[in-house]
Amino acid sequence: MIGLPAGTRIWLAAGVTDMRAGFNGLAAKVETALAEDPFSGHVFVFRGRRGDMIKLLWWTGDGLCLLAKRLERGRFIWPQASSGTVTLSQAQLSMLLEGIDWRRPERTWTPGSGL
């Protein structure tokens, strides 16, 4: 995962996004649909219609960065809402990028089991 500065918020854009969009198109979506500043240093995550591709957009202080990832198998877990945003922690973002259901991660042990 990419090291993000402390205090960086991660915004997941609900609904689907046209994955043909690049820097300018995604920055415009951040401003209009999400009502946020794409140059704030926060991370904005978008998912395509098929669910196998996501794009992350963030400002590093000297330029915009765009990361795209496509899963060869499976789909990225996404909220059911068709608009709005969801905030994620850095741990949840790491799970999302690995194709893990970040909403309900399961422990490999139970409290009190002595393990």
C-alpha cells in the first residue's frame, strides 16, 4: 500500500464511475458529485460498472496521482448506495485493494479462546 500522511481521509465514491475518466475527469467528479476539493491531499476512490476495476486519485502537494487496479478474478466490494461517499480507514483501503470485504473482516481467533 502507498504510505499516506497522518490525517489523510479516504473517500469512497458510491455508485459507479466511467473508468475512461482520467485526472481531469475524476477531479471534476470530486468537485461536483462529491462536493470535495481534489487538491486537499485526501484520497478519492472510484469503481467501474463491472466492479473489477478501481481508480484512486490524490494530490501529493506537487501533483495529482492516479492509481488504477483491475482484479483478474472477483470484484471490489462497494456500498449499495448510488450516490454520496463513504469514508474508509487506511486498513480498510488496504483490504479493498486486495479484494477483501472491508465491511466485515473476520478475525482468525475469538476473544477468550486462549490463542
